[in-house]
Amino acid sequence: MTILNPLAVLLLSTVFTANNAFVPTLHVSRVVSQLKAETFAVEMTDSRTGKPTGTSFLPEEAIERASKGNPIEKAKLQKDGTSAFVDVYEYARKIREGEMTWEEVEKADLNTRLKFVGLLHRDKRTPGQFMMRLKVPNGIVNSDQMRFYAACVEKYGEEKGVVDITTRQNIQLRGVKIEDAPDIIDGLHARNQTSFQSALDSVRNMVGNPLAGIDDKELVDTRELCNALNDLVSLDPVTQTRGNPQWGNLPRKFNIAVSGSRDDFAHTHINDIGLVPVAHAITGEMGFNVMLGGYMSIKRVAESIPADMWIPANREAVVTLSEAILRIFRDESDRKDRQKARLMWLVEKYGVVEFKEAVLAEISNYDRGVTVQDAQPMPTDPFQRRELLGVHKQKQEGKFRVGVLVPTGRLSVKECRQIADLADKYSGGEIRLTVEQNIILPNVDDNKVDALLNEDAVGKGSRLKVNPGFIEGNVVSCTGAQFCGLALVETKSNAESMAKKLEELVTVDRPIRIHWTGCPNSCGQVQVADIGIMGGPAKKLDDSTGKMMAVPGCKIFVGGRIGEDAHLALEPYKEGVPLEEETLIPELVDILKSQFGAVDKKKRKRDVLKSMIGLA
């Protein structure tokens, strides 16, 4: 087999017009193997766009493994995902003009390749409609973007047309149809956002410090670094358009988090690369210790491990280190068993010391003047992680940040517009997202804080709250069975309603984080929570038959921690608990009392009287 250098292929196969558009002049492919007795040709240059394919950046050995790998690997080889946006535009045109229906979309496109455009088909729950995932580096959006999200989903109705804030400081649009996708993509790009390479085997949203630039305890401003990393993985360096084929054929998804303070609001311990800020012990220069391999999946949950590497906290060092690790991961990780294709497995295969040596050698090959030193000692003096909800002073004189609860991260069209209006009125149009699925309005003038707190959008009767209770204000939830076909139970509605009931029943003296996830993939990150609720099997006695019957249920995890002393609760505290409120609520109350010092809430006399006469 002839090996072609990807850069050579690019130079041979493309010419440029005045507007830097790709024009194909030569079609190059490799014959890789026999699949089902047919010759399997792999494109090195995409015939739709003239751009190099994601596969063209892989070494021959990785392509060989992919050709014999799992079905997703074969689908990526057969047609490149990084140019799938072309198909989206064509499918949309044909559907709008009545030439085809969504059911006629090629199955490998529908369920695999369109994910590279950020479109994830929700076939089991809402056939023909998609979740559209964006890229929001460092979780910073503005009021115009928020209104655009609302406009995008409004046509799909109140139930299906919603916007979700995710546990990666990201935005997901619900209900999207293929015929509407081009207008959304164009609108995002016009607003300096994209959905490209936000799903499947891509580097996911860059998580940073939600207090970047406004915090007196900040060690590193993560905004520039998150944007630089986002450009590394999703901006084509040749065309300067979104969609970078160099990272368009990873063996699995890849998560990066850049922490900016000792609070670790970015949760570096559950990311493939976690950058933890710490000053150099001798020079005092601010930099990052590197953590590797944290992830959650149905088969394994792994906490990140120290890589014994420290880099300066500058753009060149952060991008170079990340690029080196990504290159090794892309070319060497497993392409047969997707459960073993995450970075942690590769690090373990190498050994931590040997993997570090491989990264250092890769960085040296780039010849960019970036040096990596051994990990630096972390501070040992006491530090308590701070809260993001509520009103807090910024480092800027006369400015405040106001954290607002968005229950389970779910936003209606109306609530998106209310938040946009608040941002325009009080925070210069800026909105920050948190991994707890809430928002922060930064830079609020001190003489306007009271007016903000008196706004109807965050007032009595609103879901959005500035000063929620310690339980309802710390609930996190995955998508759940409403939209996700993998979820065993509905999460968001249960999480929100049960948190309210717990607030009515008990009092706690500190925030208690309750996370919900619908299945063992743990998108709701239950292992990091004080109390984690994971959908699972359960049985309950059926009074009419006298038999134990299967019912929606859950496993309960207790004792996860975040911050400097982060810890994952890997073993269930209790299993097989029915999900219905009459069973689960007492279980949670018992855990809150026994593990977190909760006490029964004292009832006001008028509430007792109402209860006695049946008005409560």
C-alpha cells in the first residue's frame, strides 16, 4: 500500500479561489481492505469539498485498524464526517422541495456522520428531530445568541422546542429538523459560533473558569486559552472556516478542561486533559499541572491521574501540549472496542512515565520552543470552594456577579428571552454558563443589583432564582428519557420536582449537590455528587397480584466531591430503589439526615392548620 503524506495530498488536490474556497482538482483514495468481499476505497480528499479528509491525517497502520474496527470506524472511512455539512445542506434542500423525506436519509449519515455537524438524531423519542449541540468555549454567550437559540427552537412547540445548558458549559438545541439545520448553522457562524465537531468522535466543548477575568482569586484567565483550543480542533487552518479535518477522525470523544482557580469550577478530574493552575515553586511563574484520563462511561468511570508535567500558562504551551496528546491519541488509541478507546486506556497501555516521554518527544518534534517541566507542588493551606449562585463582589470596583439557578439546565423559549433581556439591561449583554447548568450575569453595577433581584424573571413564581435553597440550587441532570433513547428513566422533571419537595421537608446547613443520570453512561455525573441518582432496575410489590413487579428505579451514590479534594463515589450506596416519590423521597431524606446533617423543617403554624383542614 502506498502511503501519502496528508500535506502533500492537500497541496496536490486543491487550488484556491479569491474567497479561499476549496476547489477539487484531483481525487485521491486508498484501497484499504476487503469488506464483505468488496473493495473498500478510502478517500484522502473529500470529493464534496476538495478538503483533505479526517482519515488523510491518519498513519497507514491506524487506517488498517479502523478498517477492521467497529461499525462507526468503518462508516467514517467510507465517507468523511468533517464534510458532512455538505450533505446536511443537500438533504435540507431536497426535503424542503419535496424530493425526499428524512426517512430516506442514508442511515450511516442519519445516525453517525451528521453528529460531526452537531446533529444527533433522537430516533427513539422524537423520530425525524435532532438535538443540535454547539461549541461554546469557556461557556460564554451573549444576549443576541440567546435570542437566536430561542428563535431556532420556537417552531417545535413548548415540549420539544427547548434549550439545554449542559455539564460542559455548553448549549444544546432540541427538536431541530434537517430542513431547518442550514439556517441554524449559518446563523451560528454569523454569530461566531459553530456546531461542527461537537459530537461523536470529536474534541468536545472547552470547559473553563466561569469567573474568568472577574475574580480576585483567579490564578489564570482561561478565556483566551479555551478559545485557542477551540480553534485548534475546529478551525481549518487553511480555509479559516469551521471544521478541522486534522482532528476529524478521532477514535473516540475527547474532553479538555482548563481550571482558573483553586475552586476547580471546570472539574479537571473527570476530563481527558485537565489543566490545574499552580505557580512554579522556584520561579513563581503561573502554569498548569497536567491531569490525564478522567472520564465516565457505561463500562468504566475513571478519575484523572497526575501526568507529572507542568507547562507555563500561555497560549503556545497549552495548545502545543494539547496538540501533542491529541496526535498520539488520534493515531494510537483503540479503534475496535469503543469502550477501550478513551485516553485513560492508552495511558495505561504506555505506563504514565512512558506516556509522558512520548508527549515530550512529540512536543520536541514541533520545535516551538515549548518546554515541559515536572509537576509543581500544589498549595497545602486550607481553601474552601466558593459558590457561583447568588450575588458576589467582583475584583472590579463597584461590580458584582449574579448567579442564577436554571433548574436542571432546561430553558424554555420565554426563559431564553428573559435571560437575554436581563443581560442587556444589567451585564452588558454577557451571559456565562456553568457546568452546574446555571448562568452567571457578570459586571452588574452595584447600584443596579437590587433592581435585578426585583425583576419578574427571577422573582416569585419564576423557575429562575438568584437565591435558591441549598438543595434545589444544586441539582444537575442529564437529558433523561424525554429525549434520550439510552435513558432508563426520566430525569429532568423528576429532579426538579423532587428537589422542591426535599426543600419543603428538611433543612441543610450547606449546599448539597444532587445529580441525576438516566443510565450508566453517567452524563449527569452522579459519581461527583454528594448524592447521585442513576436510572436502573427496581422491583415493587404489586398489591393486586402479590408479586414483585419491575418498575422504574435507580441506584443511589453518596459521597462524591469536587474542588481541590475531588473524589468519585464509584460504588452505589443503595440499589434497586423504585423511582416513585413515595419511595425515593423518604430514602433521600434519610440519606440527607444520616450523611449530611439535615433536620426536619419546622412548619409554620398556619401551614399546620392548612394541613389539618386539607388546604395544604
